[in-house]
Amino acid sequence: MERFISKKISSDELSILDNNSEWLGIPKSHLMECAGYTFATEIMAQGLLKENSKVAIFCGTGNNGGDGFVVARHLSSYGVKTLVILVGTPDKIRTEEAQLNWDIIFSNLTYSIQITFIKDSTDAEVIKKIIEKDLSYSLIVDALLGTGIKGQLREPISSTIDTINSIREKEKERIKIASIDVPSGVDPDTGKIPDKAVNTDLVITFHRIKKGLKKTGKYQIIEKSIGIPPEASIFVGKGDLLSNLKLRTADTHKGEFGRVLVIGGSKNYSGAPAYASLACIHFGCDLVISYVPEVVGDVIRSYSPDMIVRTSPGKWLSTKALEEILWLIDWANAIIIGPGLGTDPSTEELLVKILEGNNIGEKSLVIDADALKLVKPHLDLIKGKKVILTPHEGELKIITDSDLSPFDKIEKRGIEVFNIAKKLDVTLLAKGPFDYISNGIMLKINKTGCPEMSIGGTGDVLAGLCASFLTTGSNPYQAAYSAAFLNGYLGEYCKKTIGPRFTAMDMINNINNGILSLQNY
């Protein structure tokens, strides 16, 4: 499965992996401890600190500074005389992990670690004179800014970078500069310098090399593991979900949070399209229209006053509804086709006409339930489009005439799903005890869920969640794995809070509570 793990990583991807590791039971404080320890031991291995030499560690108030606090603790354990310079004030330390490690060195390690502060450019000049005057200093550690840098630098960070660069220029034969993860001021995703950056000699970067860091003659780059397991990349986790949860801003207006069209229902099925629509409504999508046969229209309206229902005469949807559906497709950001749709030949004809329509090409589409059976002879119409297919194992066999390996044979089943997605050129969400999600380029596996979800309606909720993520800005691959994770988590949440006998409506009614519990996890 390592073939699906990127060799280089963006700052957003690293943040996701941090949260995913926490979801797997590895606290962020453990990762910070590993980062600081790894950095310190590599510094010693490189011979950058000799006996009786001193190190000055310039720390910001974020997690990069937290790494610096840990580095200070480990270097002091080697007997290195350590000066920590906090650039800012302790009350501005931004994360629990950084605060924990600051409290350790500030309150308890006052013998082995000296601490001072830079609050303005005057303080920076004082520190510069101290380091230049004391010939014992042989190393400066840059722990100012990590992967979250954006735009112009603020004071006192800006003056501190000037100070570090000035010391390096004047004392480059005596004092080396080593940066934690990235040189402060360098955009880790592009390698560009929006304002100014530390002129470093060595970068010890964590987990994977950052996309913006290129091999260069300017400085040496060493990549070190900090204990983020492969599972954090392979399995969908809390980080994947949170990164795809769009938040409303102060100037958000109705319509910006997505418009979903649900096409489904037949004389025998009214619940399925209702579940899909209600999942979108409870997720927070702005407008959701259910397009169904007239025979079930009033039943679906009765589910909730939030339902907007349009109907076409008859017991099944047919090409008589085509003109209105095409108009609604123009209106929608994301479309779900299939819940309760039935498999009447006239409905298959409608599906083909929809997929052949000029306005479907750029739309995000979820094909679910009965539509999966109807689309089998017409897979060429969805190839390369922004489509999510959501089959369970039996439906996938109907579509592809192929059997999958057992769900817990991760390597084998993963490659099978990947190859099918690549061949179909769509995003495939293969449902099961473990969900396998692939777009033919990448692959993720979702392990949330419980056996109590093997009831009617949970697949329709999943289809609604797929559309919800699509219509709020996620691409089909992101939407599919985020929806799979959230759907499974909602089942687990209902089992824990309601009991093992819950329904699809219970899951829908707990979407908000489930998301809040994840955010506070």
C-alpha cells in the first residue's frame, strides 16, 4: 500500500496526518516529542555541537517553537549549554503541545536551560550581541515558523530573522544554522519566500520532505521519521474529514453552501430519496430538491417541511421528466441519481438521456442504488467525469462481473478496487465492513462503522453525504472518503448514544452532534 503514500507532502497534508495519527491513538504531544528528539540526536550525529559549545534556539509560539522546546530539553541532556529565546510572550503560545513543553523547561529545567525573550527589535539586537560576544556558541536552531506560514511576517519574527541572518553572515565560520522542518519564512508548498527567510545551513524535515523544499546547494536537507504510521495515510481519519468541512463565513449568503438535486423514487420506494435529501439538509446544504414520481411526492413532502419536492406524473421516472430534470441539473452543484429509482426500462432510458446531456459534463454526480444497475451498459457515458459510484460488493459484481477479495485482505482488495476505478475512470466507493475508495490515482480505506448499520437507508445517507461534500467544495475523491468516514462514525455515534437499535433517521438527526463530537475529539 506504500505506493499510495506521497514521497513529498504539502503543509495541509501534514496537518491531516497529524490529526489522523491522533485518531489512531497517537497524541500530537508524542509526535512533537519524537520530532524534538530526532532533531537533537541528528544535530549531535552531525557533529555540530562539541564539548563545552553552546546552542541558541530561537522559538516561535506555534508548534515549530514547541519542537524547539523539546530540542532544548534533549540537547541539555547531552550536556550542551542551551539558550532558549522565545520570540513573543508565553501567553501567546498557541497549542496545548507547545504549552506543555514550554511549562517543562520554564518551570523545571532552570539549571540546564537558560531562557530569554524577544518582544521587539531592541531585544533582538541585545541577543545578537550576546551570541557574537560569547565564542562558545557554535549553533543556532531556527524554530520560529513551521509549515503554516502565510504572507508578510509580523514583528518580532521579522526582526529576529534579520538578527539570525546577520549573525550567520558575520560568524559563518564559527556558527551554523539548523532549521526545524522548514527554514522559517519559506513557503513549504512552493519554496517561495513571500517576505524574508532564515538563511540556513541545514534543514531537518519531518516525516516526508515538503513539496517546496528542493535539493539545492544553499543548504542540506535531511528527512527524518517522527513516528507517523502508514495507517495515517492509508486509512481515512479525523484529519481527512476536518480538512473537507467547509465553514460559513460572516459574508456567506444562501446558495453558497451548495444546491443538491436528488433524482430517485418509484411506486415502491419513497424512503430512499428522502433519506438522501434529508442527509444533505441536516449536513447544512442550502437548498435540496428531490425529484420523484408523482405517486410518492406527497409522502416524501410529509417527511419534513424542509423538503422541496418536484414530481413527474407516473409510478416511475421516465423521459417525460427529462426537460425539467435537465433544467434542474443546470441549477444544482451536485446531483444524486438512484435512491429508490427502480429498474424500469423507461427509467434506464431517462438515465441515458441525462448522462448524454450537454450540461452534465462539469457537474458532480453521485450514482447510487438502482442507478448502478442501470448504468452498467452505459459506463462509457461516465468515464472521466466527476462521478462517484457507491456500490456494495454485490452491486460492484453486477457492474464489473468481478469478485473482490475479502474485505480484510487490505493489500489485495485495495489493488482490485484501485484497478477498477482506474479502468472506469471515476471515483469508486466500494462499500463494506471496510470501505475502499479510489479514483484510479490514489486509494484510501475507511474503517468506521458497525454491524448495526446493516439496515435500510444507511446507504442513502451515505449518498447524501457524498453530495454534501461535493457541493461544498470537495473533489469527488475527497467527498467519497469524507462521506464514508462520517457515515460510519454516525453509526458508531448512534450505537453509543442511542443503543444498537437505531435507524437511518437516527443517523440523519445526529449529523450535527456527530460532527461536533469529532471536532472536540
